[in-house]
Amino acid sequence: MVLGQALLALDRHRAQALAWTVGVAALVAVTLLPAPVTLRVELAYAIGSVVVAGTMAVLLRGGFRRPTTPSRPLADAVTPAVSGGIR
């Protein structure tokens, strides 16, 4: 969860979604393996979580880095404070 929040704080929403998608795919793949049900479910949860965390760590360390150029000037992004009518 911390790695996901770090990606969100860096405005990397798509990177977080990618990590979760890869983790869910791993969970499904392990769940479909021929093994006893309880073993498959336990392994699927563990492996899915590790895959999500690993993918997020790679993305945070710079893997698949996107350009850091802001999409709009900072002056447009910052709104001046407005008094709430207090005089």
C-alpha cells in the first residue's frame, strides 16, 4: 500500500494500475494451477502480493519512466487563496 501511495503522490496513477493488473494476472495464473485448492489460494495471494510490490518498486526506481515535463505551467496550477468572507 505504501508503494502504491508513493506512485499516486508522484502522479503515476497509470503505473499503479499497471502494477495491480500484473499482480491480478499472477494471482489468476497461480489459482489455475493443478494443486489442492487451499494451497493454490494461499500461493496465489502471496505471489500476487509479491508481484504487485515488486512491480511498484521497479516503477518507483525508474523503470518505464515517463517524461517529467509538467503538462501546464505552475502559475496555472496554483490558485490564489480566497478569503471565506471573514472581515
